[in-house]
Amino acid sequence: MAGATRDAGEQRSGMSPQVFQILLSLVDRDLHGYALIQDIRRRTDGEIALTASTLYAAVKRLLASTWIEEVEFRTPPAGHDSRRRYYRITPQGNAAARQEALRLERLTAMARDKRLLGSLRTTPQPKGSR
């Protein structure tokens, strides 16, 4: 993920679950690192529990790839801790997350076609999903 574009081999294999979850967390709001960790843990029912070192290594790569950017506050929100860094998904990051979601959707459709998975109504949903 050194750049915003990926080679064909990386495209086929998709992005890491951790990177996808970070981008997914940032789709609808800006978050700081600890809030990202909490959001991902909650949404995945603990299946993905990032450590601070794993998160910040991924954040560093995402910043370098321009898939996320650090938020610069003109007027910090109430209760803002100046030590916290907030992150926002960029249009490139949104496009990459969408591309990965579509890739996963295609794979899921293939598994359903082969009857590996049941229909959407019979497939158990993760906790906290709608």
C-alpha cells in the first residue's frame, strides 16, 4: 500500500482487514486513534482488536498513500485534547474502501451461488449490525 494505486497482485488479494476497518470507521466521521480502536472493536464484536502500535503503523501507511489525512481544527471541539490526532478519509481512501467492499461483495455472491452461504435472510448477522 505504498501508494494510492495498487498492482494487479495486490488488487486480487484486497487490502488487509485492519486497513479496511480503519477506512470504514472514517467513512462517516473523523476520529482520533483511540476512538478508531474502540469503533473497530465494537463493530467487529472484538474480532478485530487493534493495538495502538498496529493502528499507528497502518495510519502512517494510510497517510503516506493519501487515503486518509490528519484533521486540522480551526476551532477545536469542546473537550478536545490537543494530544489527540484526528483523521479523515480522503476521496481516494473512500474510493479504495468502496472498491474493496465491492470485491468482498462479489466474493460473497460467488459463495452464495455455490451454496456455501445461505441467503441473506438466513445468514447470521454480526452483533451491532443492522
